Amino acid sequence: MTRLVIFIIWLFHRLPLSVLSLIGRFLGTLSYVFVLPRKRVAATNLALCFPDLDASARKRLLLRHFQALGRSMLERGLLWWASPERLRRIIRFEGEEHLRALVQAGTPVILLAPHFTGLDAGGVRVAMSFDSVSMYSRQKKNPVLDCWLYRGRKRFGDQVLLSRQDGVRGVVKAMKSGRPFYYLPDMDYGRKDAIFVPFFGVEAATITGLSRLARLTRARVLPCVTRMLPGGAGYVLEIGEAWENFPTADIEADTRRMNEWIENVARTMPEQYYWVHRRFKTRPVGQARIY
């Protein structure tokens, strides 16, 4: 089944992006109707994070989220097979000078890249211009998909791609060799190395790796967001200026700052944050399960 899906993605990747976008939105709408477990998770997250929205508004937001997910899945074929020239047209890169200046100066860099639907497009666009390092979760239950995800992320340049199970030693080594770290620290990975800080007003188990790794490597943290644009307009990868006064001696304050920044960005494009993830799965002691 996975091979058939990958074949379909390959088959469609030559279509104009405007057409691909429409098909992706349609597939996302089908997922909204039929993929009920993830729909329930996303609906729960939206109810927790946007209590000011009424039920009909959250339902519309939920549908737009699944449509964005459908696009991101189908448009992955572009990342895997489209020519570099086409990808540069599709994925606009803003703020590259902030990253290049630090890399050329030999300064370790962490790209803080939260889980938005354009995440992989941004990662590929960074890889087209810089040798970098990133981490991923192995798809042990689906080795075919795992292989294609790995190949897609290693397609350009000399990229170092490490499993989360490998720990941070390889990341530190790669950063010291001059590779920026494309870092995705905004999921619920359990209690290990995590503290509870608010995310949209809900206590969320959040790993403290951004603060700890920045201190360990003396890295500068650059905010990194990829926005999925409407229709055939493509994507825009935005890299901001390095955070000042980070890290501090207060790991909790640093982790709160990270969550507040992600929350503020998510409010600008709420349909594109990864709501199908069980972000509040791990609860403080004594609190009831959410999902």
C-alpha cells in the first residue's frame, strides 16, 4: 500500500503547483471525513487552545488544517523529485543572510523550526544552500516510508540525519563542524528531559533541549518558519535574526520563551500547526488524561 501511495505522489509531482494544491486540499478533505482518530485529537487540541472560538469556527479551522495536511503530503513529491530550479521557484528563502553570516563566522547555529505543515519544504530549502544536521523519528512500523523520508531529507548537499534514539552527541559533533542544526523540539516526547510550561494556556510537557544545547555549544538560535502559501504560490521560508539574551541561567524561562514564540507564530496561521499530534498527552501528576 505504501509503495502505491508513493507511486501516486511521484505521478502527480509534475503537475503545476496550483493543480497539485487543489488535489491535496481534496485529499485533506477526505482525511477530515474518514481519518477519525486524528480528527478527534486535532479537535481536542483546537478546543483547548482556542476556547474563544465557537464550535462552528473551530470546525472550519479543523477542516482547513486537514486540507493543509493533504497538501503537505502530496506536495512532498516536489521535495523528493522536482528539479532544484523548480524548488527554488516554489520555496522562497527570506532571511538567508542571517544564517549565512553566522555560518561563515564559524558560529554554531540552531534553527528553531516548529512543526508546521511546511516544515519539510523548509528543511529541503535549507539543505539546498547549507550542509546541516537534523534529527528524525524512525518509522519502524513502515520501513518503505522510512526509506523514502530518509532519502528525501538527504537529497541535497552533505546532510547529517540522526535518529532521536541516537541522542545529542552526534548533533554536537556536527554543529562543531559548522553545520546548522534544524531543530524540531515542540512535540510531546514524554517526561524525560521535559518540564511543564504553558502552550496556549495549557501545561505541556516540553523538552528543554533548546536551552541546554545552546548553552552546551554556545550556539545562536535563529527562529525558522516555513509558511504554506495559497494555491500555486508555493512556500516561504523565513529565518529571523538571532535571539538576544538566550540562553539564560533559567531553563524554565528559556523553555517558556520558546513556547510563547511558537504560539505567537501559530496564531498567524493556525490551520498550519500540527494539531493532529497529541501535544498534551503527558500530564502533570494528578491531572486526568486529555485524549
